[in-house]
Amino acid sequence: MPEGNEVAGGVRRGKARIDDLIELMINAHALGVRVCVPATVASYDPATQKANVILGFLTARITDDGEVPDLPLQINVPVEWMRTSTGYLTFPLVPGDTGKVVICDRSLEKWLQTGSPTDPGLRTTHQLIDGVFQPGLHPDIDPITPPTSLTHTVLEGVLIKLGVGATTEAAVLGTIFLSLYNDLVTKFNAHIHVTTATVGASPTVGVLSPTVSPASPMVPGTHTSAKVTVE
């Protein structure tokens, strides 16, 4: 009696081939599903908050000559900034900046147009065009330098604006202001008024003390934030 895959005229062998085929089909489908892809900014539009990004994975296509790798794929997607209806935090986004594109499971087109729950319409899933770019992810060759702090929250940038109107008003540096203020207090408390009066036929020069109470110097640490520092 035949053994192994040869039982019953090759039924077992056929079953093995079907299982292998199903596994190959599942793997092929999984390879076509994109959920999260590293990406590099090619350009960014601040008005629409959308970016053209180059995906970090190469795709493949079937040509007349067989399967060949494509050039890197570039797509235009929304940028996800940290924001609410009354506040937001943004950073300069320039070509070469890196991050990741998170692929939504259904079409975003209608939701982007209305912002309301809606039937996506298209029956496709995990399409690259339905991605959202999140800045920050970087390759090992480009870490943040100097290394990130384990004890401090650091906000770094070429120019930092606290509020959209922070264009002309510069932040006051507490330590320098303290020194200037206390120097002014010292000079104010030490000043005198020189007067000239006539006594008989000769002028007499007199000195009068200030008529106001001396000002108190500013005490270090009483006017500054315990958590926020600027350079």
C-alpha cells in the first residue's frame, strides 16, 4: 500500500500542494498591504499642510522583461501635526526631513473633504494614497545630536515662536534682566540732588537726599519659571 503523500492516488500530495498554494497566496496578499512606511520629505505646502514624500520601501512591477524594482514611490499626503481646535505645535518641514507614513485602512478622500463620518465609497483598503505623514522617525545614520536629555524637556529650533503673533517681540532673558534691574536699583538708591541757593551775597551749594523710599532689589528666582529656560 502506498505510503506518505502517495496514499489514495496522490491525495495527500495534492493536499500538500493546495496548502502550499494557499500559503503563497496569503503571503503575496500580505506583502501588498501597507500599514506603516518610512518616508522622506520632498516638498511641503504650509497652506494645505500636505507633503510630497518619498517612500522608504521600493515596490516591484511586472514588465515585458520580467519583474524589476521600481524607482522610489512618491505620494502627496496630509501631515499630522500635534493640534486641537485652539492650539497646535508645528516644526519647520523641509526636503530631507524624515518620518513615517501611516496607511489608513479605508479611503480618506471624503473625510478629508468634510471632516464628518462618511461612507468611504471606494471599496479598496490600505491604499498608499490614504496615508498620513508623521514627522520624526529617522534612520540610524541621522540621530538627534547632541543626544537627547534624560532629565530635561528640550524644545530646539533655529527660531522658536510662542504664539502666531510672536514675530517682533523677543523673549526677555531673566538672568540678564535681573542684573540690569538690580543695577538700576543700586543707582537709583544712591542718587542725590544738587541744589544752589543764595545766602546773603554768596551762592551756597547744598545736597538734598532723595525724598522717596529706596527701591528693593529683585530677588533671584522669584520672577522666573521653575520649568522653562531659554538660551
